[in-house]
Amino acid sequence: MPEAVALSIDQVTKKFGGLVAVDKMSFQLKEHEVLGLIGPNGSGKTTMLNLVSGMLRLTSGRIELLGKNITGRSASGINRRGLSRTFQLVRMLPSMTVAENVAAGGVFGFRRYWNEELERRVNYMLSHVGLGDKAMMPAATLTYIDQKRVELARALMSDPKVLLLDEWLAGLNPTEMKIGINLVSGLRFEGRTIVVVEHHMGAIRSLCDRCIAMNSGAKIAEGKPSDVLSDPEVIRAYLGEDDA
Amino acid sequence: MKRWELYGLLISIFGFTLAALLPLVNTGYALSLGVTIAMYTVLSTSWALFSGPTHYISLATAAFFGLGMYAVGIGIELLSFPVLIGIAAIIGAVLAGFIGLATLRLSGVYFVIFTLGLAELIRQLVTWVQTTMGASSGLYVITDINEKIIYWQLLGLAAFVYLIGWWINRSRLGFALRIIGNDEDVAKHSGIPTATVKVLLFMVSGSIAAATGAIVAPRWTYIEPTLAFSPMLSFLVVIMALIGGSHRLWGPILGVIPFTLVWDLITAKFPNQTALMLGIAFLLVVYAIQRGFAGLGEKYWGKFKFWRDFNA
């Protein structure tokens, strides 16, 4: 039986004045699928994620989450319908502890917890991402990889149907990168539905079922990661006309 | 209930009981000072309910307070005083709702300027209405409500504010406010309807400020816009809350008591130097005690705990 469509993007366009940041993008994400979104800097990947998560309003087009139209919905409304995300630049709640940072994702979202249930869920998520012993630490004092873990745990707290990871592996050193890839691989094996925006091609190859390449706001290639990454147009987009 | 909450409750009950006895001991200067302290305690604490966790600095307190006063000034011949306090609270909540819907998508300095401008606009509007339609520039509030009753009413309202604050801090609403204050985008992407939460809390805060204005109205006998909508009131409330520490429910009162005592002394002895004191107080908050006396106390208590644990 074919998997149901979790996320459907139809002719989505975003203009900032005269600049077309996303140009008639269309794609679908099936349940339990991990989709990679790649492209050079400024190609519109993060803008695409911001449109899906409700951080930005579409200029035109339609987005459906689990068959329901979420076009023009607020970020909070979309989150409550089952979509969570991490941010390109990690965003901690600096005056809160690690446990409170993680708890923030599970009180108002798709699934909601409170009191003992919340405590149990936070403890579970913290140990899941390897932060079990740091629950009471101020979040602002954590290392970069640990802050990334907190953000991931926060996004997973409400057990979302779709997870958007915006350059979650960026800025990690090689050792941290291995830890990070293992963590995201773990999510894949749990059967989560994920959109991964990433520059690390090794991670795209090992994590994604399918991959979409963007350039200048438009889709230039779609398919298996190995096919997309060897596509001449994708290579040209990354390296430029002369070097390709 | 946790142990520290029980201690807090017992200390609060003791404090309120002690404070309630003041009119039985002194009905002169001390009671008058008590009314001022109780008034600013209610205003600063209710201001901090919203502005403390969200960091949205509102300078609209005078607008709510003044409307509460005018509700009593206009209705005192027609309705009973408790009903007027209720009406004032509703007016405050409605006005805060409108301001919230219009401005809470703004943040930072834009919100501050808007709230200050709005309070001034309402003051000018009331002045214009009174001078063009009324016979005088103010209203008389002649009642048999004395300072003793005003004091007890303010004390009751203060207890109500602390109860609401305690409940909010324990609730999902309080948690949502803290998340909003840390990072509004994270809050939105965690499912929090940020605009609704902020408007709701702003309405609570505005409603309490208006009720305070209504309770205090009989104290002044004659109210006029320059007095009721004084921008100085908005600034004083902010500075007292910040000096005390707006991140804690019990923080503002730590600023209200010393500030009111010093302010009272300055206005009596050096009436021309009040602005200077306000300036010094702002500098103190910005440069020395960003988290107020409450933050300072917590810092030293933390050090003390470390020293105590170290020597244990």
C-alpha cells in the first residue's frame, strides 16, 4: 500500500518586493520519508522551510499538511497541526534550563503534556538525544552540539507528524558531525517524516530517501540523492558554469 | 504545594495581616503613605505580570488608571462604588484589548512609544471633551469613603493580584509568557498563539490598573486629566517594578517600598528635584541592578548557598 502524502507543496511562490525567493515550487513528501533539500547559498531553501512552517506568508500557491490546507495559517497553528522545526541558527531560551527549553515544545503543540506527564516526556526526550544528565543546566551554558540536541528534542516533544531540520548539522566539528548524523539516522529508523535542508552531501546521501535541488528559488532536480548530486545542472549551480 | 511555596504563603498572610492593622494604629501620615505604597504595589505588580516575562515595556498605566478614576467621577452619583470599580475594570480590560490587538504585533521601542502616546492621546481627548462639553476641567468625587477604606480596598486588590500572579506562574499561560519573553519565534513554532496570550495578559494588567484608579478616586476629591492621566505615574510604576525586579511576583514591592519613602521625602524637602531622582533611579537600574533588588538578592543568596554547601 502506498504511503499517504504528509506534506504537499503546490506552485508555491514567495516574492520580497521584486526578488523572487521561491519560484513556483511543487513537491510532495510521503509519510515516513526523509526528503533532502539542497542548493547553493541563497537558493531559497530556508525561505521554503519558513513558508511551510508559517514563519513567512506565501505570495501564491498552496500547502497541505496531512491533507489539510495550511496556506496562510500562523506558525503556532501549523505547529498544533503536527509540524515542528529547528532553526538555521540555533535558538535557545537563554533564561531557562535545558529541561524547560525542551518542555517548551511539548505543552502547546500537536501533542500536549503537563505536570507529571510533561516531566516524564522531557526526561525521555533528554535521554533520547543524550542530555539526560544536563536537565537542570542553564541552556545558554551548553556547547554548540548540545544546544542543537536541545533544539531537536524541543522539536520532537510534541511528537510531530512532519519535522523540518534547517541545516541542523551546520557548524559542527567532525566528531560532532558523526554524533549529529547518528541522531538524525535514529529519527529515520523511527519512521519519522522529515525535510532536511543541508549542505553536507555525505549527510544527504546517508540520511535521505529522496532529494530536491534548488537554485534561484526554483527546483532544478529531483530524485534519489546519488542521481541528484551527479546531475550536471546541480553541479553547475554549486560550482558555477566554468568549473562544472 | 512545595515547601518554599508554603513558606511564601505563610509570609504573605503574615505580611498582609500586619499591613491590614495599619489603619487601626495610625490614621495620619503613616496611613497616607500606606495608601500610596499599596497603590503602587498593585500597579507595579500587575504591570510586571505582563511586562516582566514578555519584556514589553508598557507606558499606558496612566491611561488605564485615569479611565478608572473617571468612571468613578462620572458615575458616583448614579451607581454604587463597588459597581463602579467593576465597570472601571471592564473598561480597562476592553481598552487593553484594543491596544493589544493594535500594537502587540509591534515590539521593542515601537510598543513603548505607542503606549506612551496613547496615554497622552486619551488625556488630551478627555481634556477636550471636558472643556468643550462640560462646565469645568475636572470632576468632583464627593463620597463618605475615607482613606482607611481605600487602604483596605487596595490591600484586598493587592492580595487578588498576588493570587492571580501565583496562579499564572504555575499555569501553562505563565510558561507561555516566559517562552515568549525569551524568543517569540520559538514560542510561535512551539504552538503558542503569542498574540492571544499577550493580549489576554495585557487585559488583566490594564483591568487591574483601571480598578486601582477607581478605588483611589475618592482620595483626591477633585479629579482632572493632568492628575488622572499623568505620564509620571506610568514612569514611576515602571521604575519601581524594575528596581524591585520584574521577573519575580514579589519583586516589584521591593522597589515600591523604598522608592515611595525616598520619593515622599524628596517631594517634601526638594520638590524641584523629583525628575533628578527619577533619572538617577533609571541609571541605577540600567548600570547597577538590571534584575532589580530581587535579582541582587538571588545572586547573593546563590553565593551564600555555595559558601554554605562548601563548608558543609
